[in-house]
Amino acid sequence: MRIKNHPIIEDFKKEKLVEFKFDNKVLKGYSGESIAAALKANGIMVHRYTRKKSKPRGIFCAIGRCTDCVMIVDGKFNVRTCVEPLKAGMVVETQYGLSRKGDNDNEKI
């Protein structure tokens, strides 16, 4: 279930298997593959929830043009995970509207 040929990112060559955190769970993926690909390989399809109706969103375009795959990565909001390479030790969080779960969603990021 890994994305092997990506239209924007260079062809992925399997590198080192690394650990990263997703919503406080330790997962594994290959260094250099997109965060979205690593999440998909681990069965994670929901990356964020919309601000107004809390609708789940995940990979849509997979080329960095839409915002369906944005997540919080190492504390930075709105990271397009379909084009962001995975690195060991990354902390990836589901984004809820414009914030973390339980934060005040009315604050601007």
C-alpha cells in the first residue's frame, strides 16, 4: 500500500525504516517517503477535520495543491503531508480546523 511513483516528489527509494509519532502512537515509515504515504501504509486515512462541520479529510490530490492532507508536523500547522518527507522522530498530529483537538479553534494560525 505504499505510494511508489509520485508525480511531484522524486521517485522514492526505500531508505532506513524510522519511527515517528502520530497522535501519541509510535509508527514506522521509511525516511524520505511522504508523511502521507507512511500514514497510509499504517492504515491512517484521516489527516484533518474541517473547521465548520468537522468532516474528515485525507489524501486527495497527492501533489501539494489542495489542503486536504494538512496536519500539524513538529508543532507547525498546515503542513501538506503529501509532499513533506518523513524524518525520524517527527511528531505528526491530526489537525482539527485550524488547531489541535481541544484548542480554541477561533484563534488564527
